[in-house]
Amino acid sequence: MYLPDTPAEEAVAAQLAAPAGIRPALGPAYAAALPGARAAVLTRLWRALACEPLPWIAHRERGSGALALRLASGARLEGPAADPYATAPYVTELLLDGRPYRGAARLVAGLGVPHGEEFAAELDDSTASLALSRAGQPTWADTEPRTTWEWEQRVVDGHPYHPNCRSRPGFTVGEQLAYAPEHRPRVTLGLAAVRAEECLVAGDWPAAWREAGRILVPVHPWQAEHVFKQEGPSGQEVRPGPAAHPLMALRTLAPADGGPHVKTALSTRLTSSVRDISAYSVETAAAVSAFAHSLSERLDGRLHITRTLGAVTAHTPDLAAVLREPPEAYADTSAGERVLPVAALALTPYTRSAPWRAGFARLALSVCLRVLDLGVALEAHGQNLLVVLAADGTPLRLVYRDLADIRISPARLARHGLPVPPLTGRLITDDVTALRRKLFGSLVAGALGSTAGSAAALAADLAAAAPGLAATADTEALLGGPLPTKALTLMRLSPGTPGDQWAELDNPLAGV
């Protein structure tokens, strides 16, 4: 049996263990999952070390099937050749000055880089949580999910390229089992009753979420327990609400009885960010949703953008929520259509077919590049972007959700004679680099890369899709230049630098 050998791994094992453990039966499966989880996180970290502009890496030496990094300290780190689009864990060991490391946390601690101690703890947590996530999976056999939320809950490994793919600091083992989507729980939302005059509301907040001059604000159960302690910041009660299924984002849930999806605040760090809801997001929600919905009407039915039905904040990011149209609204289930988040495509047999992947890439690129040309850069990663499949698996059209971090170009809209929405702030930019980074980094270096699973497969998909794309400057940049991707590890190691930081990946088409 494999044994836990880091603080986070041991803590999870201890919380599971008999006689007073949370779920003793998971202990052996958790231990057996540790080597694979270590390799998965180490592979993601190696991608970052190979590709991101980390200031303490002085030189990279690429050889036949190998990569060596010379650090500013003089140390030498060696490993296999890095594939920035690979999703299968292929790194089981790295050598630092000849000493083997098989875990990401201990490697980062051994590097001795600024802010490395904090990052090492996150990597340890990510590895242990990933092993726990894998340990709790049943044998699915040939059963296929019936609903979109069931597809979402089968995405076990989290972000395909972030070393913090399963980092959930602040969550106990019991809370992960109770709230994390891959453990398939059914949770109870909290409801905070706030006087309407104390709230900022955008859109149509439904009557079912109001009572006697108060707004009922949905609260994530973790938030209810850890932030409000059953009593909100203004003295309002947080009481049990409807049952719901957690989606991939964990803080967004599908009510068990159907209806709008509920995006809640969650004041703990998940992967990279604390998931609260800003006043800006609420203030702009209705205008952005109306604008995006009108824009999607120009796409000949190939793209649907889920509408934001209502948003509310009690003037604190800890107590806010968004109600969003479910993506299933855009599938004809009577004809056998179903909606999958792109992150779940790797769980289907379709991605093993090069022609299928090429068709999907052609659909995704043609639609998203057209939207970019019109003036909107979507953050089309595998969680936000969904695809409607026909009964035989043919990709028919796209669905996009969560408008909180798109970018809108007034200049491009004006060029096409489109009205500019009445918005200011971070959503608005005409910067070409910022617009392309937003789309290319999420769609190509993210969603399509992870669907392909390797640089060679992505190159083939892009080459097959390219002839059908409109000849624009954006298309030329996407097919001919380096591809931007968020420098996720650099961001975690730069706590004093706000906002996104970026790396450039070799375009896989360069070798085709």
C-alpha cells in the first residue's frame, strides 16, 4: 500500500481513518490514488516550469526527449521534454541537482524560491485533495449521465493545467465530501433574508426569492457555516433553503427541482482565486446579459449565451448571488440532444476520433473568432464553454455561460455598426493583445488543448479546422503566432502583483 508522506496527505488520511474517521472505507482507495495524484500535479507544475517567465529560471536547455532548467541560484532541474498541451500525467520524477523528487510540494520547497513555502503548501493540498477526489469515484462502466449537472460532476481532476487543480484550503475532508461536485453530493443552500432597501438588485429577482419586503439571497452552505455562522453580517438569519447539485465551479449549483442555476459567493481560495461576487458584477449583470444575448442572435443559431436572470448583493462580496439560465434550455432533449461542458468531452469516446475533434475545433474556432471580430472576447475555457451534441454525438452548436469576465471592444462594435452597451470598468477594452489573450488563452491553450490532450493532436485539429476559418487578422495571429496562456504558477508566486500574468506557448502548427 502507498503511504501518505506529506502534511496534507497525512491530514486527509487521518480524517478518513477509523475508528472515528469521516469515511474509513475510503482510506485504502485514497492511499492507492496518491501516486497518480502526485504525478498529475507534478506534470502540471513541470509545464509551468518549462513555459512560464519565472524570474529565477536563468536558462532552459532542450535536448532529445529531455529538458533541463538552470536556475539563477546555479541549481539544475532535469526532466522529460515538456508538452504544454498534454493532459495525461507523464512526469513521475524530476531531478534537482541529481536528487529525485516525486512530489510537487517537496520540489517547490527544495527550489527555495520567493513565496515558495506558501505555494508548496497549496500544491500539497492540491495533491491530497486530488487523491481524495479520485478515491471516491465509482466504476461508471457504460452508463452515461442523463443531465448536464451529472456530466459536470464526472470532471474529477479539475483544471487541466493548473498545479492547484484541486487546492481547497479551508475545506476539511468532510466538507470536500459534502460540497465538492466530484463527490456527487446533494446540498442544502442557505437563504439570507435581507431588507430590500439594503440590497442592490439587477434584472428580475423572482418572487420565489422574495418575502415581506425582503430579498432572499442564496448562500453556499460552506459560506453559511464559516462566514455567517447562521447569522449574517447585518443580523439577518441564514436558514435552510432548497436542495441543489454542485456544478464544476463548486459555488454554482443546479437546484434539484430545476430552474435557474445559482452562483453564490464563497470566501475561500479555490485553485487561484477567492470566489466572491463583486458589486461591479451585480451592477453590470443585466446590461451585459442583454447585450450578449442580442449579440448571439447574429451567430445563426451556432452560439447561445445563457441569460443572467437576476443578480443581488447586500453591498458585501460575501453576501451576493447570481441567477443564471441553465444551459439545458438550448438543447432539444426530445431529439436526444444533450449539453456537455467542454471539460467533460475527454470523458466521452468522441475525442478519440480525429475527425470528430476537427469538427468540434472548427465549430468552436469559427464561432468564437466571429464573436471576437464583432467585438467580444469570451473566456471560453472548458467550464464556461459547453457544446450541444446530437444523439449520435455530432457537435451542433455552442453554449456559453458566465459573463463576469468577458472583454468588450467598443471600437470593434462600432466598426460593425453595433451599439455599445452602457458599461465602463474592467470589461471594456480596445487593447488587441488583451482581447486575443482572453480568447486564445482560454479557448485554444485551454479548452481545445485539453480536448486534444497533446501538442501533436492539437496541431492536427487546428490544421484541419483552419481552411474553414474567416481570413482575419485575429485568425492569422491565432494560427501563425505564439499562443498566450495564463502564467498560473507565476501568479501564485507573485502575491504582490495584481491581475493576470501571461506566458507564450509555441504554436503547435509551427511544426505542421
